Amino acid sequence: MISVMKKIKLLLFAVLAAMTVPVLSASIDGADDEKYAEITFEKTTHDFGLFDQAHGDQTCWFIFKNTGNKELIIESATASCGCTEPSYPKTAILPGMKDSIKVTYKGSTRRVGTFRKTISLTTNAKVNTSYLYITGEMVEKLVEDRLAKKENK
């Protein structure tokens, strides 16, 4: 026969198990109802390639979509250098809608050479920090300009 103590232990275990199942199923069911914003970019890196100093200011746009089910709010966009200027929407982006981040590299005030700059975005998305990158190489003059001068002589 089962002792009284074993019966009490089994009864307590059964009660605890019965109480745990509704709690677990409620958290699983509630997961589908969770509202969150999510930012998804078409690309996170833009390469300006090779360009000359006379055309040093370069601009690109990073297209994104709110793939979440809650309004997306971009709280800030910060560049790793003062030569890079991000511009972002100041209004909420509805679920399913697209918008863009404009990034301008002010190369006309910089030295020639290669560069890689980072733009950090802070949002209300589930993953609240996103990173965008711009790269390129600015030269004093492009080879085509040099060749054209030689041909004109």
C-alpha cells in the first residue's frame, strides 16, 4: 500500500502540475497577440565607389519597411563622424509601410582616401538598435579627367 505521505506528495505534485499548464498555455497564446515594431532594410550598406573630390558630397537612401504589427518610431540617427549626416522620418511608420533614411557624406570637406562610416539608429522596434554603413573612395581627380587633359594637349 501507498503510505499517507506518498499520497500527499502525489496529490501536491498533481495540483502543482494542473496549475502550471494554464499559466504556460496563457503565455504561449498571448505571444501571438504581442504588439511590436520591426524595421527591415532592403540593404544596410551602400558603397559610393570611386568618386572625385569635386563631387565629394554624396547622398544615398536606405529603404526600410515596418514588418511588425505596431507603429515604428525612429528616435534617433547618429553618424560615427561629423562628415556624415543622416536624416530620418520624424513621424510614426505604420505596420506594412515603407520609408527611407537619407544619408549624405560631406566629402568636399574631407581628405581624399577610402572611408567607412556607421549610422546608428535607435527605434522602438523589438531590436531597438540598427546599423547602416556607407563606404567609398574619394580621389583628387578621376583617371578619365587626367586622360582627357592629356588628349587635349
